[in-house]
Amino acid sequence: MPGLSHYLALSAILFSIGLFGALSKRNAVVVLMCVELMLNAVNIALVAFPRYLRPGLYTGQIFAIFVVTVAAAEVAVALAIIIAIYRRRETIDVEQIDLMKR
Amino acid sequence: MPDIGLGGAVGFWALATLSVGAALGVVLLSNVFRAALALVLCFVGIAGLYVTLNADFLAAVQILIYAGAIAVLLIFAVMLTRDTQRGSLWNRYRVAALLIAGLFLGTVLAIVLGTDWGTARLLSDAPTTGGIANALFDKDAGFVLPFEVASVLLLAAVLGAIALLREG
């Protein structure tokens, strides 16, 4: 039967997949997708903890709702930045967006 | 450990496999558009996992906002940039990233599986929407200020996105 540790392990696996992708991809949109994956993984843990440890306590779910809200705002701004960079430089390859390193 | 029934167990394993497989698809698929669709599949799987956790409101939020709004935005961005034609390439930190993610996963799994969490005996099966609303807007221990700040944040994000994308 799945218990708290199963959900936490699943959360850790999803977070690690997202972390790997966010660090190793060149397309900025794919990097953003992997960041969304990491946020979702954290949400699973936030919902699983109160479900198994303190039933009837909703703080974890409220945190998850705030994470979703901030993620929505983050995606809107990040995609606007990506499209703005693409207009100027014709690329969204994160290895070529290195203006501040020069 | 509380019993959530055979159906719950089957549902958990099926949805967990679906989510992890779709997440791997996001990272490993070479076609960016397919990666975005795999991400939608992963979001839907996670919404199902919320149902197995008895978080009905969050499951609906997950479908509406992640599988709906955020996925559409990401697919728009995929289609508006020509980098998509080159596929989803790896950068030169691939091996280091795999090492870091593997180290993180090992550490967290060791901690999670090595801890006795002392699970509660009684699991609540009550609907959560009313409880969330009461906890969110509670007079003493509520989240009214963060709630209002979140609305300002969303407004600022929308205005910022518009300002960034205006020509000129």
C-alpha cells in the first residue's frame, strides 16, 4: 500500500528529473518546462505531508495553491522574456545568451 | 499504516508510472513540441495523484492552471521560436547535471526511506474545498495578506509581460 514515503520518493524522483533537465538543456523553453516539473514535484510533497501526518490541516494545500499562483506569474514573465530575446537575437539557446558574461 | 484500498494502490502506481515516464519524456524527447505534450501528460498524472491524496480542489486547480493555461503558454512559446526546428539539444554540462541530480536524488531518497514518519491512523476522506477556504481566510491564522499580495503579483506579471512584448 502506498504511504507517505512513496509519495515523497515520487516527489524526489520528479524533482531530480526536472533538475537534470533544467541544468542540461539548451532550449530556454525546455529549461522552463523542467522548472515547472520541479515546482510540481514540490507540490506533491506539500500535499502528501499533511495528508499522512496531520489530517484536517490545510496549510500544505494552501502553500501548494500559492506555488501554482507564483508559477503562473513566473511562466508569463519568463515566456515574455524568452520571446523578447528571440526577437532581438534570433535564438533562445541558453549557451548563446551570454551577453552579461562578456 | 492506514488502508486506502486496492484501488488506491493500483491508482497510485499507475499514476506514478505515468508521471515519471512523462517527466522522462520531457527531458529525453528530442522534439520540443513532443516534450511539451509529455509535460501536459505529466501534469494530468499529477492531478490524478492529488485525487489519490484526497486533494480534490488542488486536482481541479492542477488541470485548469497547469494542464490548461501554463501548457498553452508553453506550446505558444515553442511555436513562436524557430529554435524548435533544431530540436531539444543538450548543453555541455550534461554529465555534471546528471551527477548533481543523481546525488540529490540519492540523498533525499536515503533520508525519506530512512525516516520513521509515524503516519496518522485516521485518514480524512472529507471534501477539502470548504476546509481550504476556511483555513485561507481565517481571521487569526489565515492567509488574507498573502492572498491579496498574490493578486497584485499576478497583475504585475501580466503588465510586465505586456510591457516586455510591446514593439519598440
